[in-house]
Amino acid sequence: MSGPCPTEPVALGFDHFAVGPGRPVLVDYGEAEYLASCGGALGLYDYAHVGLPEACDGVDDAELVPLFCKLKSRAVVLWPEPDDTGNRRALHHAAMLAEAGATAVGLVETPDEIAPNEVRGYVDAALRAALSRALPARAVVPWGEPLDAGAMFAALRNLLARTLAEPATTLDAIALWCLHTWLVRDETSSPFDVSPRLVFQAGDARADHARALRILAWLTPSPVIVSRALAAHLLPMIEADRPTLLLDDVGGGMLYRRDMRTLIAAGASRDSTFLSARTKRNPAGRSSCFAPTAMATMGSLAEDARLRAIVVPMAPVPAGVARGRLTLSRPPDEVPALRAQMQAFAAEVACALPDAEVALPRNLCTAARENWAPLIALARCIGARVGARAVEAAEALSDAAPPPSSNLALLADIREIFGVDGQARIPTAKMIDKLTDDAERPWGSSRRGRKIDARELAERLGRFGVRPTVLRTPEGALARGYMGEALLDAYARYLNDAEAAQMLPPTVHA
């Protein structure tokens, strides 16, 4: 360790620095620590090193400003002295570095004792946290004060309310989804193995779906806005940077690519693996595709992606409704503090969540329960009131109608027309006639302008395990059609219909 603090600051390693991008910088406090880092004793060859005086409270900030300006456009990690005074001093220097133009600033958090071979892991973790917290070309200082989770959530919710003219349940869902993205980044400490997709579904180009996507870039870790891509482009980025993917699906382009549909759907689970060509960098040809993903689209989602998504319908803002004006590339002043608090909140609750009991609404279908479980668990960690609002949001958004020409919409229309009757025997011709009677429904023109036929009806209902059979009509004739019992099972399983579930035979219901 270095001796008593001299009158003049002893700053080591700054002389050879040129302003501009370069390797990340490790700032050590104390001459001995600096020499150990520079000498490679700690195995930190990928970092540039500088040293600051140890426990020197008399150093004037004005003397450090020109030195910190040399670290402009670099990511900086500070290794504070292991006490409260050292942490406060490092936080103060982190703020100065952010002001001087550092792109990211992090603090190493270590236990009281650390082995030399563990040093690299702690420094790398601090760098990853700093990069995820940073805004584009703007460092965000770690949160160093006691955290009030309720106040943090209220500030996050108020920011969304000022910038998006959406219902309260929508704003709550967006706020909780943003919070969950901070917890799913680190696979070693994250309590969640599932990250639901957040889909801003618009029926009109004037809706706020693209604006909402860009506001998420203020509030999520390592955001990347993508307007057009192949899965092969995104997989290396997911592996290296652990980003939050924000897919601006202009015109539904990405939804028509099979590789991107697979990435969107499969990437909701942490254990999903994408196979690709073997390369020198990836000799196994395997890549993780797990990443929190939000998407703005006017297109219809494929069923596999929709079942892994929280779909937020968005419409144009009504005339006369006030909505905060903003420059999307320049976030409001409170955003840096919010990002730091969200990261600190994620670190605090990560250990408590795996043991938490999450009671979910019984009226949600299985897919919706899996999607909402992480968000409701987070909400209840904040407080009972926020937990109740999360349940309300889940019930409101999970009741959204399926796309009008989807298989689920067809099943829902059959249920509405013919009701719930386990003894029903419905001939195919009668079912088609009833479905196509309403000109406002798509079944009169679903086959390139022609009405749905028996073959298409059988293919669509076959997805739910409902298959046509031979029926005897009341007149005694034989005709192909559908049994009420099979339809009951489909209603209960796929439409989450409680009335149909109660009418099923016990063996089927089980």
C-alpha cells in the first residue's frame, strides 16, 4: 500500500493518454494497486490503467478535471477503497468522469477478501454493468443512495404518462416490462428464465407504436433499435452485448422472415439455442438467442410469437389530448437517474425473487400466466398497490381479441354462433353457412376473395385437435361435421372458457 498522502496529487499513468476512443480504463486508488495492474499481476491486460492517490481527501477537484478529460470517449471502471469513504469518493469521481465525457462509468463491488484470480471477473462485471447503464455516448453514474422502490416506480410511471397518451393499464405494463429487462441480463444471478416479448400492435400508421419503442431505449439496458435485420446479424450481437432488442418492424418486413419469427419466439426462453454455420469465432455453430425484445408493428403476429408476447394495442392519439413533446434522441433530465435506480433495484431484488410466491389470476390462460409471472412478481416486490395494478393490467391486456383472420378468431366465432353445447352435432355445411353470413367477418373472403371451404375449415380447426367426423342429421341422412364435445375441449383449452371447462367430462377436464 502507498504511504501518507503527499501535498500534491500523485496521478499515475495519465501522461501517455490521448483523448479519444480506446481500451477501457481501470482507475486504481494507490500506487501499489496501480503498479500491480500495470504489471499484469492481476491479469488485466485488456485494460489501460491509471492511478489516483489513496485516501487523499485534500485533492482539489480542479486538479483532477484536466486528467479526467483525457479519458473522454472511454469506458472507465473505478476500483474504490473498501470502505464507505472510499465508495463515496469513487462515486464523486464517477460523476466528474461522466461530466468530462466518459462513455460509461462503473464501480467494482468486491467482498472483503478477494483472490488474485477473481479480480478479472469483478472488473469485467463492473464494466458490463456500466455499459448497460450508459446512454448513447453518455455515461450514467451508479446509484449510490438508499433506494425507494415505490418512488422509483412512480417516477418511471410519470415519465411514461407524460410522453405516451395511453391507458393506465398499458403504462403499468410498459413500466414493469422495462424493469424486468434489467433482471434478465445476467444469467448467473437472474431469477427469470423467461422474457416475454412486448408488442406494440397498431392498426394505423398514426399510432404511437414507433414512438413508444424509442422511449423504451431510454429505460432499458443496452438498447439496440433495429429496423431491418436477419437473425444471422443479431445472433453475434446477442452473444457479445446482451442487448435489449427493439424491433421497429416497418411494414411487417421482419415478420415474413422465418428466421426472424423463430428468433422472436424462441428468444423468449433462456435455454434456447440457435444453430448456424460454424466459423472460427464460433466453431460449435451454436448461439444463444435469448434477449428481452420489444417490437412495434402493424402486421399480424404468428401464433408462436403471439403466445410468448404481451400485446399492447395502440391507436392514434385522440384530437385534443395533451401529450408531452420531446426529442427522442435527447432523453429528459431525469432519465439517467432512473436508469441507475432501475439497475440498483434489479440488483436488490434478484436474490429475493426466486423464493417469492407469485399468485397469478386464475382467469388467465397458461401462456398469459407464464408471460405475466415475472412482471407481477416484480410489481409485488415494489408494493401491494403496484402488485394489484399489475394484475389489473394482465387481465385487461390478456383479454385482447385475437387477430381477425387467425385460427383463434375462427374458434371464437364458432363458439359465439353455436354456443357451448357438448351434445351438439354441427354439419360442416351448416357451420360454413353461419360463419359466412356476416359480411363484416373475414370468412366470406378468406380464400383470396372466396369464402372458407370445408378443407380450410378442417385444417384450421385441426390445429386445436378438432377433426370432422360422420354425423347423422335429424332427418336421418349422413353428413360430415363436428362433435360438440371436441369443440368444448377446444374452447376450454384455447379460449380459456370457464363455462366450457365445467361441462367437460372429468377425464377430459383432468
